[in-house]
Amino acid sequence: MDYSRNLEKLAERFLAKTRSTKDQQFKKDQNVLSPVNCWNLLLNQVKRESRDHTTLSDIYLNNIIPRFVQVSEDSGRLFKKSKEVGQQLQEDLMKVLNELYTVMKTYHMYNADSISAQSKLKEAEKQEEKQIGKSVKQEEKQTPRSPDSASSVKFEEKHVRRSSVKKIEKMKEKRQAKYTENKLKAIKARNEYLLALEATNASVFKYYIHDLSDLIDCCDLGYHASLGRALRTFLSAELNLEQSKHEGLDAIENAVENLDANSDKQRLMEMCNSVFCPPMKFEFQPHMGDMVFQLCAQQPVQSELVQRCQQLQSRLSTLKIENEEVKKTMEATLQTIQDIVTIEDFDVSDCFQYSNSMESVKSTVSETFMSKPSIAKRRANQQETEQFYFTVRALNFHHLSCVKTVIF
């Protein structure tokens, strides 16, 4: 603006000196000399540049600067919302990992009880075999002293042995029942652990492969488009102001043309590979020699697994239907946001058009897109649509997580 005012003063100073002489000469002879014509055109050019810089000042003050302010505000707001969603995703992932740890500890506990019960059962079987062998040896060693006394002693000894054998048999039956019960619990716990293991691996894979990428999309929602519009406004003003600056401005234009959210995101993820690369899958950790790595469908748990499979299939069908509806809503909302932030309103070439009298044409940008009512309406619509998009996106995250967990 200062440069424009100085140019205007410069032009008016020389025009004032020649105005009276020029008027008199023009009345006598309209065909002025070429040096005078050049001088007049030079002064007119100075005034044109003054008007151009006034227009440029208006565009910078009322258009370009507010656009970059909006980009900054939008980036901060979207980052805050994305951070909240990211924290919720991490909390959900930690819950899954904690559940896996709990299920694993339960499996280890029941498996240890099963092994302990099996050892006690084997010990009872050994005692039974030992007692039977001892009874046989005693019967072979007995020598009767008289028929009556021998018969009486023999009866008493048999009664004692039978009582001892019965006690051992009862103890064996109890330990057998205990072992069967603990073995069943261990099988169920191992099945739960294996299912939880698959679900956890699926959740971790989803978090690193899908959620983080989607989270970056949420954080950059509309950023590249808004930045592109602001820079295109700058380019249009500068290119119309001075065509001789094409060489320097081409580099900026090329940079703007290359604004690509997907490419930037891919580059970021490649640069920070250690952050976005998924870790190794959790492997089954056998406990105390248990080498069963698959679900067991033995008769005690087969019906339970079949029932559970049917429930999961029903739940999966419901989740898929719900997820399709949420996906359609999310895509429609995203398209609305893209329509808002991709309006082609960066061309300010009309601001540099002049009438035959060389009077400055007032910039219309301030009165249209950047007018206060228009700004308030657009901002309100944009923020309302963004809030709805984040709500739908969070629901989509939840549905995808539920679907993939149910699948595994």
C-alpha cells in the first residue's frame, strides 16, 4: 500500500507540471510527439502499477491472510479432535492387550491345576497298585496254625485289606473326578486364550495398518485443499500483477500442483517406519509342556463352540449391515467436506481488469467469498459437517474393530 501511494504521488507530481501545457497543445495539435506519447504512457503505467498494488494490498489483507489464518485454525482444531480419537484408539488397544493377559494368566492357572491333579491321580494309582501287590504277598506268606484260628485270622486280615483298598479306591475316584474337572477347565481356558490371541493380533494389525492411516486422514482433513486454495490465490494475484515474474512463480505453482495428501502421508509413514510398521504377531506361549496350538472341539466343549460360532455369525451379519450404512454416511459426509474445501475461488484475475478511463476496479473478493456473512455461514457449515464426520468416523472405527474381532 505504501508503494502504491508513492507511485501515485510520483505520477501526480509530473502530471501536474505538464497538465496546463498539455491541455493547450492538445487543443492545437492532437498529434503529439512520440517522446511525449512515451512519457504519457510511462506516467499512465506508473498510475496503473499504483492501482495494481492497491488491489494487491486489498487481496493480501482481506483474502490471503485470512485464508492462512483459517488453515492454521482448522489444523489446530482437527489435530485436537484427531488426538482425542487417537487416545481412544490406544485405550481400546490397551484394553484388548490387558484382556489377553488376563485370559493367558487364567489359562496358565487352570493348566497348572490340571497338571497337579494329574500328578495326584498318578500317585493314587501307584498307591493302589502297591496296596494290591502287598495284599497278594501277605496271602502267600500266611501259614495257618489251626483250622479254626487260621480261618478267623484270615477273615480279619482280609477285612483290613479290603477296607484299605476301598479307601484308596475312593481317594482315586475323587482325584480322578478332580483331574477331569481341572482338565476340562484347562481346555476351555486354552480355547479362550487362543481366541483372544487371534482377536488381539487382528486388533493390533488393524491399528497399525488401518487406524493410524485413517487417523492421519482425519488430522489432515481438508488441509491440503485449503492450503492449495490459499496458495493459488497468492499465485493468481502475483501472476496478474507482474507477468515477468513467471520464472520464480512457476516453482511455487509447481509446488502447489504437487499438493497431494496421500503422497505426503505415504512419505511420512515411510520416514517414520519404526512408528507405523506393525510389530510381530503374538505367538502362543505353551505352558508346562502343553503343545496344543489349536482350538479343541472335544465333546465337553463342542456344543459350546458350535453355539458360540452361531452367535458370532449372527453378530457378524448384523455388524456388516450396520457398517455398510455407516460407511455410506461417512462417504457422503466426506464428499460434502471436500466440496466445501475445494471451491475454486482462488482466481483474482478480475481484480486486475480496468475500464477505458483507467479507473481502478474495486476488488470483489472481499465482498463475496471473504465477506463476513459468507465467512460465518461457511465456517459454521464446515465445522458442523466436520463434527458429524468425526462422529461417523469414530463409529466406523468401532464397527470395523468389532467386525474383525468377530471374524477371528
